[in-house]
Amino acid sequence: MAQKAEERPPEETLSLWKREQARLKARVVDRDTEAWQRDPAFSGLQRVGGVDVSFVKGDRVRACASLVVLSYPELEVMYEDSRMVSLTAPYISGFLAFREVPFLVDLVQRMQEKEPDLIPQVLLVDGNGVLHHRGFGVACHLGILTELPCIGVAKKLLQVDGLENNALHKEKIQLLKAGGDAFPLTGDSGAILGMALKSHDHSTKPLYVSVGHKMSLEAAVRLTHCCCKFRIPEPVRQADVRSREYIRRTLGHSGPPLPGQERSQKVQRPKVCPKEDSGAPKGEDSEDHSRGLMTNLEAPQSGSQEQQSKGGQSGGTEHHENSGCQPPTAPGTVSNLGSQSLGTRKPPPTAMGTTPDLKDTLTKTQQDAAGTVQP
């Protein structure tokens, strides 16, 4: 019988999940693997993707998984796919991937079948990569299973390896003056697990960027900044907005939404979606599991440039202090990483940039515990 999402898995399942993370972690590539990643202006990059899972408020089972692809550097939506799913794995800090990744892998595979020419060259993920309890967060997991470059972008600091959201950390945040400024997140182990990035001139809270797969931290931070019209990178923001809009539209129909209901289409121009209010923080030492719940992204701050955009959508007046997307130059930022190690380097997997038989790479443990959507 399928496990209900609100129940905690038995310890045997958690042990299996840990072993699976350790097995897949050995395949993570934390260096640039494509020529466009090494180009200062990301020349050659044309498509950036974002994924998100949003939940029905008050419902721990029903959710909407969404994948969007945006043109780069215009950041206009080219493709979107949203579908209702039923979660069977609960949220447990450190194991978010087993709750959400099967549905996201399914979306990527569906896109490969429908619109292979629009497959993103990189995915931005609302969650952590190597900045994780065991060095293998949801962005790493998704990257390995899709073989796409992935970047972890979290809104809160995951307190691992001695990282703390303490007074010293907050002082460093105050020193971030302009969009693109960043400082390294160095754990007690000496490894740089990610970067705290001021993504927009008007943002008061940083983003926590970490390597997911097949991209260096320096390039991941620069690209995240280049994708930010507001605080949240546009691929992630659009995936969130559209998944919540889809929930509202689906729930507006007679009868409850059924898992597998979907909207998938090429998009010529983004549709206007209502702007959401900010959700309450869930605690600094947890993964970003507060997403969904219809209150995922922060509302524009009063008096900031973000309020100039209608309905929370791109268009109208856009920031372009990011134009050119130059690397940060402040002391202690990405440009000064030099040869500091992100951890043990692993050889790249043999298949590069392809995603054949994605579902075959999901283990039986993942499928049984996470409730993979059936085609």
C-alpha cells in the first residue's frame, strides 16, 4: 500500500535513502562541462529551465509540479508544463529529493518526448545542491538523474558543517552592497559548500547558491545573478507562479483535481499571474520545504524596483543592472575563489548532456517511497 505523505518512513527506508544518496553523490561533477559556462557572457546559452513543486494549502498530498524553460538572455517563457501529482513521501529534512524529484524527472522526460529542441541547457532548482547534510541535495539528485547541469538556489541557509545563521553571518550579509556581491560559505571541514549571493540591488536577504551538477560554483553564482529580475531567479520564480496559478485554475473546476491532470504547451509570451504574498519562514536549519503552500515567493519590498512589475510578471520595467553579468569583485567573493576546493573531484559520467531512459535510473526504493507519476 502506498505510504501517506504525512507519515514518517521507517528507519530502514531512511537508511536506504542515505545509501542511495551516497551512491549517486559519487557521480556529481562540480566543474564546468560546457563551453558556454566558461564564457564571461555565457555566449552559447539560449535556454534556462526552472522547476518547482507547489502544494495545495492545507493538503499534504496534492501538489503541482512545474517545469518552465526561458530564453536567455531575454528571460521570456518559451515552454511550460504543469501537472497535478500525489505525494506519497513526507517532507524530511535532508531527503527532499525523494519527495519531489521523481515528478520533476517525469516532466523533463515528457519534454524530451514532446519538445526535444527546447530542452534547457541548465536547470535552476528551488533547493540545495552540495550544500546539504550529506553533500547531495535535491539539485544534485535532479542533475544526476537527468544528466543536465543543475544549480541549487535556496532562500534560507541550511545549517550544516558548522554553518550558522549567527551574528557573524548576518554581518557578512550587511556587507553585500550591490546585486552580484557574494561571499563563500565555508564549512568546518574547510570545503566551500556554496555562496551567499545578493541577487538584486533591492534585496535585503541573500540567496544561497550551490553546485548541483556539471557546473562550477563560480559559473553557477554568475548565472543565478544574471537570471534575477527580482530577488528570485526568473526560471524558479516563473515555475512557482505558474504552478500555483495551475492549482487555482484546477481547483476552480468542479470536483477535486486528479493526479496526472496537466497543462503542457509552448509559450510565446508569459501570461499574467496574480502576485503572491510572502510566506512565513520555517526555520533556518531546515531545507526549503515551505515552498508551495500557495505562498512560496516573497512579495516585492515596499519602495523597491520590484513593485514596478505588474502582477509579479516580467515585463514593463525590468532590472538590467545585471546587464553583462560581470563576476563579483568585492573581497571574498566568487572572483577570489581561486583554486579553493568544493570537495573531492569526481570524474564526469560517460553520458554527457543526454537523458535516455530517465525512469530507468530511478531505483525501486525511490519509486516505492516517492510515488513516481505513471506515464
